[in-house]
Amino acid sequence: MTVIDKNSALRFITCGSVDDGKSTLIGRLLVDSKAVLQDHLAGVQRQGETDLALLTDGLSAEREQGITIDVAYRYFSTEDRKFIIGDAPGHEQYTRNMVTAASSADAAVVMVDATKLDWANPALTLLPQTRRHTLLVNLLRVTSIVFAVNKLDAVADPALAYTNICGALNAFATEANVQAAATVPVSALKGWNVVDAANAAWCGYSGPTLLQILEQLPVTPADHQEPFAFPVQWVEKNSSSSDTSQGRRVFWGRLATGSARVGQTVKILPSGQTANIAQVLNTVRVPQSVEAGHSAGIVLDREVDVSRGDWLLSNDSAPTQALADDFDDTPAGPFHITRELQTTVAWMDDEPLVAGRVYLALHGHRWVKARVKRIHHRLDINTLAKLEATELPPNAIGHVELALQEAVPVLPFGRSRVLGSMILVDTASHKTSGALLLNA
């Protein structure tokens, strides 16, 4: 396997259907890796038994209902790796929370509850939410997907159950073009194959434990190969000539692609003006070059109109002044400056998505109005067929065409998570309604 830098923290989520054991699995990881203090462990006792799920289900509503509602993050480390875990809800109603967690994850552990399946049947059918969450994390460009077949301690023939469930998972992954990093049998309740190995050849499996697999997974690489693109998040006004910025304004944000270096010529969108980078500051205000995925403060060599939500782009890849002013649908090097978008949408609102509706779209840090021009099709998560549709119901995935009020620079999501994604927000309720992935 790939040698992993011990200083690189792996951010992963657990997902799957309700009561598949996601919270219990995380609790087991924390307890068996000695990441839980004794007084904390004593606080999750129920009738003399330790309820591992309570280590992550912290909301009162979660404890009352016995389900995960919001994403809970926990941190732990081993001798070989640091981890940030996101416990995502499995209920369809909270799909938006799961998508939020997956959008920044390096890996996803998709839980599969063996007791809910017809495990003795070689042609068994997976739960819809298992399929939906797998498709979503794959769409969101999560680098590694691991299937964890749980509760095998509670079936009569765990080896047969594991074999048949693996067959169903492999068939689904092949059909959906999902590259799974591993499939591992576990018992989160008993602790088998989570941190410590189970009995020899349990379920006919003699491979690594789940934790050993996680220790070897790569983090999502930053988009270093693309030209420089920088969404401005905050404008710092300076008046002190002794400051490292020499009194000029500093534009802060996180690099979406490429790298920021002194001397680069950049074009500002939407104004179309150009300037050179005079200084690049890291997060502690030390001048140095900064790569994609890291925050930076950028000082330009002259005062130009730059506000929150504007983009600084490599001049080699930005449109001409006329094109920027006219907002034409223009290919500009690897970036595309356009109002017309073809998108894959994960719809999360309680109201269906219909053509003609207007939403607020957030791209980088810029808000623009977006009108739904056309719904091309909806994905059937059971058959993976593309079905004709005039609307997208809650939790559906579909292909939607949008028209923006202003042009924005974009890349396909497969090339850039930042330039290739948007969220739609309802103009009245201000609820997040959909996650958009821009197609090629």
C-alpha cells in the first residue's frame, strides 16, 4: 500500500441507512484506540452497559430518538495516523447534513447492516439509503470508499452473509462505476475487526482491520495542477506602513487551484482588471508562496476594485476585458466564464425542484441568482437508470440546467471541488436546497 505521511490527518465520514451502526462504530474506534477519557466513558452508561453511540450523539433530540440528526466530529490518533471523523445522519430527512460532511471528506465508510438484508439470498437487494449515500459520496469526489458490513455477529451464518453481501456490493459498485477501496466485515458492538482483529478467518476474512485500512488511505490531493484561482473571502484594509502589506489592502481566502507566487499577473472577475501579485502571506502573515488548499493573504501591486466574492484568476486563463464585461459564455483556457450550467444536483429541500424556480446560488464566496431552465432526467437509485422527469423530489439526484444572473468561472467538478460546485438556497426560507456538481 501507499506510504502515508503520519502528519497528514485523514478526514472521513460514516454513512449508510438508519441504525446501521454508524455512531456505534465511531464509539468503538474511539474507545479501542484509547481516545476516550474514563469520566466521559462513564457518562454514556445505560443500565450498566456502555452505549457507544452516545459518544457522538450529543444532541438531546438524538438521545431521545436514538438517531443521528446533525454531523458530529470527533478526533483521535494512532501511532501511524491522525483522524477527523464525521458521524453523518442516515435518515433521508437529514441528507443535506450528510452531503455537507461528505463535501470535505477524504474517505467514507459506508455501513451495511447485515440483519436488515436477505443475507441468505445470493441475489439480495441493498437498502436504498446504502445505495443513495454511496452514489452521493462518489459524486462528491470522496477519494476512498470503504464498505463495512456490520452486525455479522447477529446472523446465523456470518460467512455466508458476508459472501452474499459482498457480491451485492461489488455488483452495485461495478454498475455505478464506484471504485471501492475495501470491503471489511465488522461488529461495531463487539469490536471485531474494527481496531482489533476478530477470531482467525472470521467470516472467511483474514485481511486488515478497518482501522488498519483507514491508516493507509490517502488524503484528497489539492488541485495543484490547475492554474491559479482564488476566491476572495475577506478584504483587510490596512493603513499602517509598517505592516507587511505596506499599507495596501490584503485579500484573504483559500486557494482553489494552483499556487500563488509574487510576480504573477492576475485578472479580477467580474471587473476584468489586471494586476500583479506583490506579496503572498501565509496564515501567520509570513511572506511565502502558498499552494491550493491553503489559506493566504494576497497583496496586489496597485489598488484595484476587489470585493468579497470576486475571483483572482491566472491571467493566462482569464477572459479578455471585453469578454468579462459582456459576460459571454466563453472558454478561457481551462476555466469557463459562463452563465449557463449543466449540473448534477443532489436535491435536499422538502419542496420538489421544478423548472422556472429561482434560487440563490453560492459559488466560491459570490452569491448570484439562478433560474432552473430544465430538468433533463432523474437517477433511479435502485436501477441507476436515467428517468425522464419534470421535477426532482426530496433526496433525488438528477441532471439540471441552470441560468445564472451573472457569469462565473467554472471547471468540471472532477477537476476542481471549489470551481466545480455550488449550493442552491431558497430565497424565502434561506434553507440549503441543493448541492450542485458542475459537469464537463
